[in-house]
Amino acid sequence: MTVIAKAKRFTIRTYRKSDAPSLAKNINNKTINAALGNEVPYPYSLNDARSFIEKTMKEARRKKPDNLSFVIDIDGEVAGAVGFGSIAGHKAELGYWLAEKHWGRGITPEAVKLITRFGFNELGFHRVYARVFPFNKSSMLVLEKAGYSKEGYLRKEYMKNGKLMDSYIYAKVR
Ligand SMILES: CC(C)(COP(=O)(O)OP(=O)(O)OC[C@H]1O[C@@H](n2cnc3c(N)ncnc32)[C@H](O)[C@@H]1OP(=O)(O)O)[C@@H](O)C(=O)NCCC(=O)NCCS
């Protein structure tokens, strides 16, 4: 387990096998599931958590990983996650979620700032972007608070649960 960044209220760190129960408990939420761009199981079982963690730990060991996911740790629990997907040289896509019990306290904007800084300084990115469904005002606020700029509107960008969905795209560059 590696610590990526420490804040007053949380730590950003890599996953460990014992994270499965708190990951399964906290991500198993209809609102979170509907907001995520990739297809995440719902309901989310302990086995889903175990296989996600195994896959994530394996991916992180690769020389050139396609994605890197990190835990937002509060009191030893997976309170949420931040990470990069579609890693392609100088750029990557940001993703995140936070357990509902922690919403509204500015934890995600702070975590997004820290992980973006890590992406720029340690992973060598020059562009980090995020795609957000139009209904997800909270997430757009998170990105604005973390210094991201809205770049555009992508029509029929996603096929989610058999439905075509538009999205906004935000980015931060350095
Ligand atoms: C979007 C999300 C990460 C926000 O995290 P957070 O740490 O609560 O962020 P903030 O504290 O800055 O709150 C952001 C906004 O959420 C809204 N919000 C706050 N508390 C809330 C609550 N209890 N319920 C619903 N919305 C709430 C507010 O509009 C808030 O903005 P404001 O503080 O300027 O009023 C979190 O709601 C989440 O995990 N949502 C589902 C997953 C998701 O959307 N991921 C991103 C996909 S692009």
C-alpha cells in the first residue's frame, strides 16, 4: 500500500485486498451508480469488490498502466475513490465518487485537486479531463472548485444501460 497524498480529513492511497468490504458497502448506491460513466454493477457485491481490487492492483503493477485507481481513505475505510482512466502518454481521464454519508463537505474537490497535482507532477500528464452527465450538477461544481474548465458538450457520448447519454467535458492542463 502506497500513500499518494495526505489531507486533514482523508488520505489518498492505493488499494489493498482488505478494502473489499468497505468498497462494496459504500459504492453500492443508486445515485453513485447512475453518475458513473463506466458500467459498474448494481447491486454491488463483495465479490465485485474483490475482483475490482484484484484487477486494479494487477493493473498498477504494469509498466504502462491504462488506468490507476486510488482510495479516498477516511478512518481506514474506502470512503470513495479517485483515479485516472484511458491513460495515453500526456493525458488521462479523471473519475471519482464519494460515499453519500460524506457528501457536501468539500472532500471530493480537495481530493480532485490533490490527485490532479499528482497526475501532473508524478505521472507527467499535461491534460486531465473529465466527462460528466448533464444532470450531475454536484460533479460539475466539484470540477469547477478544483480548477477545471468546461470545454464542451458531447452529444450521445455514452451508451449506458442501453441508453445514449450526452455529457459535458471539463479539463485542466499544465
Ligand atoms: C459528485 C460528488 C463526488 C460530490 O462530492 P462532495 O465531496 O460531496 O462535493 P462537495 O462537498 O463539493 O459538494 C458538491 C455539491 O454537491 C451538492 N451536495 C452537497 N451535499 C449534498 C447532499 N447531501 N446530497 C446531494 N447533493 C449534495 C451541492 O450542490 C454541492 O455544491 P455546494 O457545496 O457548492 O453547494 C458526490 O456527490 C458523488 O460521489 N456523486 C456520485 C458519483 C459521481 O457523480 N461521480 C462523478 C462522475 S463525473
